[in-house]
Amino acid sequence: MGIVAGLDSSSEYTRIVVCDTDTGAVLKQGYAPHPVEGKPSDVDPQAWLLSLGEAAAGGLLEGVQAIGVSAQQNAVVPIDAQGSTVRPAMTGGDKRAQVAAADLIDSLGGRQAWAEAVGCVPQSAQPVTKLRWLARTEPDAAARTTLVMQAHDWLVWQLLGRPARRTTDRGGASGTGYWSATSGAYRPDLVELALGHQCALPDVLGPADAAGTTPEGLLISAGTGETMAAAFGLGIGAGDAVVSLGASGSVMAVHHEALADPSGMITSLADATGMHLPVVHTLNAVRALRGTAELLGTDLEGLSALALKSTPGAHGLVLLPYLEGERTPALPHTAGTLSGLRRESMKPEHLARAAFEGMLCSLADALGVLRGRGVEVRRVFLLGAAAELPAVQAAAPMLFGAQVVVPQPADYAALGAARQAAWALGVAQGTLSAQAPPAWQGAAAQIFEPGEELPVGQAVRQQYVSVREQTHPGAF
């Protein structure tokens, strides 16, 4: 039996899981929050190391043979010629860069040009956009930047003792806005377009490659972004989609090829196994539930109980949940719509049901964008605290038209990082193939089937689509 560790350095904490290489069974765990100081969007990367050290305290990593690193995506660490950080890392959504994103889109000739170049259209969170913001806002810092890294790249580099070779993985690289998942190559011209000059970029490793070995003989795998690590930890494959229910929502699926989308609705990411993860985002998900719950003087659990007193279709009440504008469809300046008000539908339970159906139908629209591009979806994994609500579990299978899997809560990003470490270790030892990751046991989960209610779900979807087309014709 071998032992590996996976660490997930999110925006708020570090979690570490120590696992058996053969089964993935978790043997030990560690946790530590990140020190909180300065602006949320500007973070000294040393805080990540301090948190990592605290999470690993007490001999947690004793006996570990390899470590995998997962970290928050889109964090940009600008490095100077001496290997020091030029300024704090730029993290998170970072709305400061919204103007820079629009600037970049125009500079290359529009959304279609970006989609064809790198599989995505610049958003404010992406590294390429943050580099543009840096060049425009802090030109001295931009001029001193000779290397650009992401959070997991930087952590791997530190764990290895800051070697001359800097590395990343294809999953992390695919979200930068200057690496193409289709060609598997960087676009240095886009870095220059954003930053104002050329700079070094980490070498992109394959899924089972090792980034290196520490002087003590500890193997460090390539690392990856949190999204890719969580997908790997869940064990999803072709035919699977993941719907994340946060304040906003996202739908991603495993696919055999990158998808260039001129509309910008699909972000074409690479995963941690050699496949691809096309992603579609919505601006509104659980925020629509919370708003409705506040309106009705209850909480999410109370809203769920109310919704189950209604029936599918909510007596004709339809909520388009575009409370913050919307990304899918692309309606940034619109507002939500409540349609179908009649005397018999003006009851709390029907509004509650309409909120759940509206949120899920909006995500079904996002799922439809992927299906429309040939992505097969047989199972939908639901993530987020709202996935545990009975009203979600009752309505999701018939509205998505697929089996719905609600995994047991776990540190899936850390588990994915550990699985990557086990893979790289197995390849190095000659016990695993670089083409097939270790077959760890899948996540424990509840499973919900659409069953006989599938035609009912199709009717509810049609009711929603009719209102959407009347209100926003040509949105799709």
C-alpha cells in the first residue's frame, strides 16, 4: 500500500487529505483557514504557504510518497526576474477588470476571434484580463513582470524548492485565456496583447506527469485548478455533467473535444485526465431561491417545504430568475420576470415552486447549450448545499431529463489532487499507465431517476421556454 496526499488551497482555506493509493480511502485529514489581511482580491501568496503549513501540522504528511496540488482558479501571481512576486496575487472574480475584458475583446476583433483562438471569451476573472488590467493600472508592476503563474503553479514551485523549470497543467492553462485547449499550445501574442510585452509561461505537463521530486524524494504531481480537481475527485467521465448550485450556477460536462463557441456561452476548459470540460455559467441560481424565501418570510428549507405543497408547473406561474442580468442567455441588463399570475396561482406554495422550477429550468437551458453542441449527458451530478433540498431533488430529474446524482459532501478537490498524485506516482513506479488513472471508488451518493414524471418535466420546461421566448425573443 502506498500513501499520497492531496491539498486544496481555495480562496479561504487549505484542506489536505491523505489517501491510500490503491483505493482512495481517506486515512487522515488536515484543515487551516487562510490568514485574512488586505483586499480580498489582492493576496500575498505567502499566506497560502502559511495555511498549508498549519494544515499539515502534527506529522500529517508522515509516510506520504507523493503530493498533488489543487488551488483556486484564476489567481495570477506576477513574478520578476529575481523570482519574487511583483505585487500581491490577483484573485477571485475581480470586477476591477471588467473594462479590461471589454478592451481585450475589441482588441482581437470580437468574441468569435477569441473563441476560435483559445476556446473562451475574456471575462473579468480570467488571468489574461487581469494582465490587461495590470498593464493599464499598474504599468510599473507590469513592466517588471517576467513570468506569470497561477496559484497551483506557484505552490508546486515552492514545494519543489523553486527550481529553474516552472510548470502547470493543461486544466489550469485552459482557463488563462492565452492557452488553447484545441491546439494544446500557448498564444504568446495574447499575453503580449494583454501585458504589453512578452513574458515567460510555465511548461504545460500531461495529466500523469510529475512536476518534480523534492530533495527528500517526495514526488509532486502536475497540480490543477479546483474545478478540474473536483471533477477528478468525483470520478465523472463521458456522459456525465456537473451542475453547481451556488448564488450563481454552472454546468460542465466531460467531452472528448474542445468546443469553440462564438457566442461566448461555452468556456472550453481541459480536465485533469486528457479530456475536456466545456462549461456554461448562469448569473442566477440559489440567489433566486434566497430572494423568494425572503419575500415569503422563510428560509431555504421552508421554501422547499412550501414548494412541495404545490404541483409541477406551479399552477401556471413561471419565474425567469434573471435577477442580476444573465449570462446564459446573454442578457446582462435584463431583470427577472414573474408570469402567469391568476387569482388561483397567487399562493405562497406556487411562488415557491416557481422559484425552484425557474432556477432549474435556467440551468436546463445551460445544459441544453452543451447538448446542442453534441455533448452527451446521461447523468447530472448536483453540487452545493441547495442540492440537499427535497424540492430540488424532486424537480431536477424530470427537468434535466436525466438521472440526478447528489454526492455526499466531501473534499472532492483535495481528493482529485490526491488521485492525481497517486497516478503520477504509479507511472513513476511503473505500476500504472499514463493513459489510465487509478480506479478509486466513486463518491457515495443519492440517486434520483426521472422515471414516469419525464413527460411532466417536459411540459414544465415547455411552459418556461414559452415565457422566455415571449419575453426575450431570440435570446438563444
